[in-house]
Amino acid sequence: MKIYFGHSRMTYDTQLELDAIWVIVKNYPEALIVNPNIPEHQTLCIKTMGDQPVAGKEIGYFLDLTKDCDIGCFYSYYLPLWSAGSASEVNFMLECGKKVFQIDLKEEILIPIIKPVESFTFQETLDKLVKHGIREYIV
């Protein structure tokens, strides 16, 4: 079984990311976890963006990653709204008829997501990442 682990770039390389992975492993110990925050995916994503990057353009790469996965497990840093990328992945997987879960770190459980989630726009998400020094503005 392959599980897509979607999460905001705000949580990349943090303890929150590790804690979320632990919750997935606790519930699906034998699963292969597809984490977009590995160098291979980051490099390939940059290559697919081409010479004219715009906020949100890279989402196509990550949506493609979800296609081969059986389940999606997502951690939202911004609840009740989601980052634009994570919301796109959640909603895409739901449209594909796949099981999708929200990772609850406090309870260490996976909560089924059964309807589309609401999010910030890609520009609003980018603004938050820039504000925290995680991304640079795309011109």
C-alpha cells in the first residue's frame, strides 16, 4: 500500500513533519509513505516548473504523485483553512475516489475527510511561506 503524505511546506524539516509521519506509521506500519519533501521530488518539481514559475504551478507535479497512491494522509498547519497545495491534493484525491485522512497530532489519529476542504489561495499561501522565510517571492 502506498500513502501520500501531504503537508504544508511550513512543516517541512520540522518536528511536526516527523510527528505526522509517526501517526501514519502507527496506523499503517507496512505502508510505503510518499513524502513530497525529499530531495528527489523537490528537484523534479523544480524541473517541471520551467522558466516561468508562478505561484501554484508546481502543484501538477504533486498531484501526479498522488495518482499512484492508495490513500492520502494530510497534516494541515493552518486549520481551519488549508494551504493551497495541500487542499488541492486532498480535493484531487477525493475526486479520484481515494480514502483521505487528516492527521490529528494531539490525538495521534487519522480522521476521515469526506468532503472538499477550503484553503488559502496559492498567492496567500506563498505570502505566508515568504513571511516565514521558507520561500522567496516568485516574480
